Amino acid sequence: MSQDVPTKLVAKAVPLPMTVRGHWFLSPRTEYSVAVQTAVKQSDGEYLVSGWSETVEFCTGDYAKEHLAQLQEKAEQIAGRMLRFSVFYRNHHKEYFQHARTHCGNMLQPYLKDNSGSHGSPTSGMLHGVFFSCNTEFNTGQPPQDSPYGRWRFQIPAQRLFNPSTNLYFADFYCMYTAYHYAILVLAPKGSLGDHFCRDRLPLLDIACNKFLTCSVEDGELVFRHAQDLILEIIYTEPVDLSLGTLGEISGHQLMSLSTADAKKDPSCKTCNISVGR
């Protein structure tokens, strides 16, 4: 605009779809069409309103590293204390693991991450990986017996996926209209394609000292810990050999309400949203 005009007066003269004062907070990964009118106050107190400008169309990009750093800081504030764990695990239906054995050379193959979580996450629809969990029950120190993804569970010793030869990245922080909050982390062997993808897009974490997931040496052995108050979703960027772990049926229920498949982030949550968009 050529002049800063009080919003109410402009809106009275010409209905506008957006506020004209201050900043426009645009959502990431969103197509926009923008046209502008100007309004100049005349000597008689009336406003002379121009015609619409040509329409400009553009698409916003993903969250930049500085935006993800803001999400990381918010996640750190509620991560809670660190609990020890010893295995990563993946829950699914029996047919999924049978297919991996029969048609994929006994390997769990990376697949494209869905659009769950923050709308602007650079991993959504871009990064290939195998999803794992690591959260444990605080009273037993073991993985929970319930799962939203299937009654069969593959467990693998934590050191097989997470060790000093692995880089750890922060990818997202979100909730789904519930009290639960999720953090997405990426484990990528150093020098791998996944590592190269993450290096330019995601904040790198110190594997021995962070608020989410750690691997440290204590008394000559690797010790692993996870944040108690976040549900961690771990993306491992390489194929995983089923022979490196164990497969079995769990005894609990399938809690579909906790599934995060294509889950949409709550845009109104003050705990896990930042000002640049959803």
C-alpha cells in the first residue's frame, strides 16, 4: 500500500479478505493468490480507493532450520526426565512382516513419510525411512503391550540403529487435539543418503546430550535414554534386516485412537505451534 490506512476504514470502503496492518502469517507449503488495492485519504476526509492490482500467485516453502529450532525449543520445554531403554520396536500387522520376509529379502524397506505432523515439516512426502518407537512404561521399563498399528512387534537392540556412527536430527513436534505430544526424530547413518537429505534441512542433535533421545558411553557400555513426556517417532533412513531382531505377538489391545497415520496437527495448540504457521 502507498499509505498506512486504518483497517476499519479500508474494510468499510472495500471488503478485504485479510488484515492490512502488520504482518501476514502465511502457512508453509500453501498456494496463495494475492491482489492489492490502495486507499488514499482525501482533503474532505473520504478515501479514494484504487482498482485491484494484478494477481500474484506463489507457493510458500517448508519450515527452515530456524523454524524447526523454534519447534525443538518448545518440545524441550515439555520433554521431561530421561528414561533408560534398550530396544527400538515397530508394530504392524502380521502380513506386513510376512511380505518383508517373502518379497523384500527379509528386510524392512524404507518408505515415503506421510503428511502427519506439522504442515511445514520438510520430511513430509520427501524423506524415506522405517518408523520405530522406543517409549517405555515408566513402571516396567519395557515397551507397552498396546499398539495402534498392529499386534505384531519387531524388536531390535538399540545399538543396531543408534550408535556413534549415526547422526540424530530433530524433525517435528505436534499434537492431534489431545494432551499427548509427539516428537519426530531421524536416525541416519553418517554419510548415507538420508544423512545428506537431513543435513541441509533439519537441526542436528548431539547424540550424547539432548532432551529427546541419547546414546552415551557409561562404564564402557552404550546406554540409551528417551524423554518420558513425549511420544517419540523415530525414522531410520536405511533398510533394516529382520534377522537382527525378534518378531512376536503382543498381548495388549490395538488402540486405533493413537494412530498418527496422516494425522493433522492441531493448529490452535499453544504448546507446539510457532508463529510462522501450522
